[in-house]
Amino acid sequence: MRCTGPQPTIALALPHMASHRANFSGVAITSSCASDANTSSCLVTICSGRVVLKGSSVSGVRGIPLDTVLCVVGDSRVEVHRSSFSRNLVRPLAVFGQAHLLMNGSIISNNTVIGYGGGLRLEGRANVTITGRSRVQGNNASEDGGGLVARGRVVLRVDGNSSLSGNSAGQFGGGLAAFGNVSITLTGGSSVQDNVARNMSGGGLVLWDSVECVLMGGSRVHGNRAARTGGGLLANNSTRVSVLGSSIDHNKAAKVGGGIDAWDSVHVVLDANSSVHGNSARIGGGLYLLDNATVSLAGGSSVHGNSAELHGGGLFVGYNATVSLAGGSSVHGNSA
């Protein structure tokens, strides 16, 4: 661990970490961060300053009365390079307040959490970038957000061929669950793939309550599965989804919305040769739209090759929902 700038302050959950105090040098040690109540659930908390982790490994943490290994709070800035957090029975990382986290070339894998956010928990105004072929994979949450959960005005960027893959949630959001004004950008060939919502909806992503989500730069949401709705993603309550030069493909929902399940004033934009293809569901193989949801296709984008067992192979357009096509866009080759 390398610390730069003013001396960082780190809180250790005592007595669990009492025997490890000597392993932390160049930092101020305390038992809690006075400015953030969330530290009570964390084994180690970075309260302030800038910390860089390189080539680090955290694995096999279990059997403690806390739910997170490392928390970043306040206005702290933490960089994690070429490191791994794997096979823990508590959540590896959480970011609160206005803290920043950069995850570069690192792996969060095969962690299991009773609750939400199997790999990461992001809250408040946290700013998080996952880049450099980083992977959040194979994590499991009993509730929402198998890979990660985000709440509040979080800003999340996933780029540089990074991925959220093979994660599993008992309820919503196999890969990612976002609630309330979260901003998400998936770009640079990154992907949300092969995630599962075991009992509910949003195999890849759940975007709940005014989330802004942009998929661009050849990114994909693919191969995800949901026990109910929204194999690729579930969006509701004024959420906006923009798919630009990217695809939502080969996802599956047992009930409705194989690719996208959108309702309650959600707006979906497909532009710049984007596609929703190869998805399947009982109703609405590509998209299932309801309650004032709107979909706009432009720039040669398409909904094609999707299938439904009953109705709406490409799109199922329900109560007060609308679809518009422009700029050479198309809906073709779907089946029901």
C-alpha cells in the first residue's frame, strides 16, 4: 500500500484488526471515521487522503461480524492496480460519500454476500471507474446486485474492455443493480455478460428510479438471464437508456422482455447502428414496453432476430407505450 499527499487516516475495526496495526505505516490509525457512520460495517476504512494499492490480494475473509473488507469514505481517493479480491464471504469493497475509486487491471471474483452487492457497494456521490480489462466476475448476492449495487448520485464508468460477468443475484440485477439518480457509462468494448437474476428480474442490469445509463463504444449486454423479466435489463420510473454503437443481445427472460423490460416513463434510444438482437422471452422477445415507455430507433439501428413464445417477437408495445423509427432503422426478422 502506498500513500501520497497529506497523511491518510485509516480506521481499523477493533478488536478484529488489533493484531494488524503494525502492518499499516505512514498513516494515522483510528477506530472509526467520525464523519461516516457506514464505517461500522467495515473491516478497514480509508477515511481521508490518497491511497494506491498495487499487486495486492485479499482472499478468504470470513467469519467476522462485519459485511465489508475495505471501505472508502469522505473525500478519499483510492487506486487499485493489478490486484485481486476473491473468495471472501463478505463484500470486498464499498465506496461512500464523495470518495473516488479507480480500479485498473484488477479482479473482484467469487465473493459471496448475504444481502446486496456481491462485489461492490457504491453509495452517496461516489465516483468509480473500472478500467484496464478489470473484471467483476462470479460474485453472488442473496438479494440485489450480484456484481455490484449502486444507490444515490453515484457516477460509475466501466471502460477499457472491462466486464461484469458471471455474477448472480437472488433478487434483482444479476450483474448490476442501480437505484435512484445513478449515472452509468459502459464504453470501450466493455460488457455485462452471463449474469443471472435467480428469482426475480434484470439478469444483466436493473435501473430503478431515474437512472441515466449509456452504452457506447462497442459495448455489449449479452448472455444474461432472468427468472422473471428483463433478461438483459429492467428499467423503470423515468430512467433513460441510450445505446450508441453497442448491442443488447442473446439475453433471456422467462416471462417478458428478453432484451429490455421498460415501463413507467422510461425512454430508450438506439442510435449509431446499435442493435437489440437474439433475445428471447415468453412475451416481448426483444423489448417489452408498458406505462408510457418510449423507444426511439435512429442511425441505422435495428431490433432483429429476437423471439417470443406468445406475442411480440421483436417488441411488445403495451399500455401508452410508443415506438419511433428514423434514419434507416428497422424492426425485422423477429418471430413469435
